[in-house]
Amino acid sequence: MWAGPNRNEARRATSVAQRLVTWYETHGRDFPWRAPTSAPYQQIVTEVLLQQTRAETVAQVYHDFFATYPSWAQLAESPRAVLEQSLRPLGIWRRRAQALQSLGDAMVQRDGIFPSCRADCEQLPGVGQYVASAALLFQHGRPEPLLDGNMARVIERYFHPRTLADIRYDPWLQWIARRVISNGSYQATNWAMLDLAATICTHKIPRCEICPLRKGCAYHA
């Protein structure tokens, strides 16, 4: 059982964030949803599109998708078959279309504004912990981690493994991820962590020799 926040881990989390952002400035991936002109609607919907789909694949359809569906209203009002066809290159298009339209209906009623409370966000259709974090991060500027299996892998390799199997319910993992993201630019730190997981701290063969976090990393020790 987790004993609660640890001062040493909090200090190390600050160091991790600083090194990540420095690395990201030179080595971060360039995706259209990361542009300064991207609106919260585009960024949040993109996080839905990214679930179980490679970022490079989403990037290929990004401009056409948001040209066709520039707002929650257009997304909600689209004929289901047309939306499914737009989503087909990303896989699981039927389930994704249903989720996006249900959320679109709810967001039209809310004038496109997500609740600022996590519990209220997660009451919206199709919104779990991850999408709620994206909404709080991109629309409300909150220090929320886009915590998925990839981010968890980086954190656990650097610090230590989590206790619970499900990342959504492990209190230590949730705390340390938020602690890392809370330093500096919340969005940039999230993207840096995800890019490191995708390009260096990979699942099978991590490239520890060029990792900016190798100093102090438990996995590399």
C-alpha cells in the first residue's frame, strides 16, 4: 500500500520534467494538434482519435477530418455512415463514431465547454479518466497527465513499478505522473513524455544510451 507523497520522489520528478522539456525542444515530434493555433476542441477530439491508433496515422487524416468537422455541432450532426467513413483509416471506426457523436451531442448542449471538475467530466458520455485529463489540460489549463501505458512505462522504469495492475487506480502512479507534469509547461511536458516513450523508452528495446533520463533511472542502473 502506498504511504503517500515522498519528498525525494517529488524532487526527482522536478528533475525529470526539466530534462524532458529540454530534450523535447530539440527532439520532439511535430504533429498538427500541437500547433499553437490548435483549439481545445481539436486537441481533445484528437486524443479520442489517438486511442489505440498511432499518432502518425492520425496525423495523416487530421486536416481533412477537422475541415469536415470543425466543431462539436458538425460532429454531432453528421450522418453516422459519413462519420464512420471518415474514421475508417483509424480503425474501430464504428465504436469511435458512436463515442464521438454521443460526446458531440453533450458538448453542443454545453456550448463546447467541458466541466472544470474531473468527476463532472467523467459523467459525460464516452469520457473516462484519459479524455477527462485531456479536457482539463487543454481547455482549463490544468496540470493533468495524459497517462496511458506508454507514459506509465517511462515513469515506472525511472522510479519503480506501480502496485496495482490498472493504471487508473494506482495512487502512486497517478500522483507521480501529475507531479512530473506540474513542472513547467503542462502540455509540453506531457508531449515530451509521450515522445520519449515512442522513440527512446520503447516497449521492447529501449535506447537507454541516448535517453535524457538515463541518469538516476532505476531501469538503466
